[in-house]
Amino acid sequence: MGAALLRIDELTKTFGKNTAVDRATIQVDRPMMIGIIGRSGAGKSTLLRMLNRLTDHTSGQVVFEGRDVTALKGAEKRAWQADCAMIFQQFNLVPRMDVVSNVLHGTLNKRSTLASLFNLFPEADIHRAIDILDRLGIAEHAPKRAEALSGGQQQRVAIARALMQDPKIILADEPIASLDPMNAQIVMDALRRIHEEDGRTVIANLHTLDTARRYCDRVIGMLHGRIVFDGTPEQLTTGVARDIYGADASFSEEATSTEIGALNRTTRPAPIPA
Ligand SMILES: Nc1ncnc2c1ncn2[C@@H]1O[C@H](COP(=O)(O)OP(=O)(O)OP(=O)(O)O)[C@@H](O)[C@H]1O
Ligand SMILES: [Mg+2]
């Protein structure tokens, strides 16, 4: 077997008698954008959380660049967590803190306790934080409290905080589930651009089929903890989608669709307006 970038091997998580993730096996050979779909309870969040060690796995392995990251402890584990930054549906910002400080928190695990305690950030980091915010089109909001921003802007702050860690992988758990279609598009375009321009791998749990199809190079479908589909958007036919979401369910394209399509996205993500 060749050296894969990321190899998830028979990864399993059980909660009591419930198997949340059942022997998930995924190989990623090069940086790409991957969407994970499946109905509620399929195991999507648990899979992502095991990847960056927020949740301990029950069995199996995650090997990144030849290293078993499920075995890492202490500082090495924290370094891995910086390498695979996570963003969440609810942004997880500190609401009353200003935007740039929220972004700078992405460097916290690399700084001394004393510096963290006094909120002392190196000037170079501050400049970098502003540059990242600028790249995401929200530099003008840097001094504002995070809570004063719209949901889409807050999610871009969360992406900026993730980028501050210079991660190799960005894990996104339903990054657009709380956003309106316009902001959903801006956030997905930003993630796509980060993948294309920086060569970072993006793995996103997505609650809608059309977003996965539109933005991802590869789509993984989960059902009852198992991976039941792994292929290109073209291979993800309506029949396959019906299997992923469950044949019994009242599956419809509409039920798993946002309105991003209506916003007329071009084949390439549009530049983010300044
Ligand atoms: N901390 C926990 N303790 C016990 N069971 C859990 C825990 N976290 C998840 N589960 C169970 O594991 C299974 C998978 O949950 P998970 O949150 O990974 O699904 P999901 O695909 O992300 O669903 P959703 O689309 O609703 O976010 C579910 O049966 C869930 O109840
Ligand atoms: Mg989830």
C-alpha cells in the first residue's frame, strides 16, 4: 500500500450498546474537499470528533502522513489538534470578545500559559490575524465584538481562527446549517478557496445533498455508523442518495436541499467581496 495522506482504518466508536461509528475506513491520497452526508444520528459528528481527538475512539486507527494520531498524547496530541482545526455549526466564538482576539485564540495552544493569561499576543500574530480576516472579507469587523456580527460573518471568524493554526486539515461539522442561503454560499466558497489555494484538505459534514454535490470532490455517505457510499458527486445519483438517507424515509431532493443553487454559483467559487 502506498503512503496515503490520511488513512482511517476500521475506526469504531461505541456508546454502551450503540455503535455510533462502525468500522469506518477511508483513504485520502491527496488534499481534497470531502463532504460527509447522512441522516441525523448516522455518526457524522462522531467520526469528525474522533479524527481530531475530541472524542476517544473505541477501536481502529487514524494514520496521518504515516503517523498513528489516535495514539498521540499530551503535547503531541495538542499539536495534532492544531493540524486538524475544527469549525462548528454554532461557531463557538467568545461572544463578548472582539473579533481579532477570537482569531488570535487560534494560536493559544502554541503560546505560554503566562502570555495566554495576560492576553499578550505577538505583534506578528496580530498582523497575521488581520491578514486572514482580510482574505475572508471581514477585516473591517476586527475591532467589533463577535456577537455584533451576522452568523455568516461569525462563521468566517471561526474559519479565520482555524487558519491561524495553519492546519493541514479543516474539519467542519455542519458549517452552514445555521446560515441563510446567501451566507451559506459565502462560507462554502471560502472553504473551497482555502482548499484550492492553500492545498488544505477540507472534510465537512453537510446536511444537504446539493451542497455536497456542488462543492466537494468526493462525497461519503453514512448510514447507521457505516460508510455506505464513497465516490464522486457524479456517482451520487438520486437512487444512491435514497439509500443513504434511508429508503423508508420520506426522502426528497427538496428535503435535503438548501437554496444555494438559486444563487447561481459559477463553476469556480466567486471571490469574496471585500
Ligand atoms: N456523547 C454521546 N453519548 C452517547 N451517545 C452518543 C454520544 N454522541 C453521539 N451519540 C450517539 O451516536 C450516534 C451518532 O451520533 P452523531 O452525533 O455522530 O450523528 P450525526 O450523524 O452527527 O447526526 P446529526 O446529523 O443529527 O448531527 C447517535 O445514535 C447518537 O445518539
Ligand atoms: Mg452531527
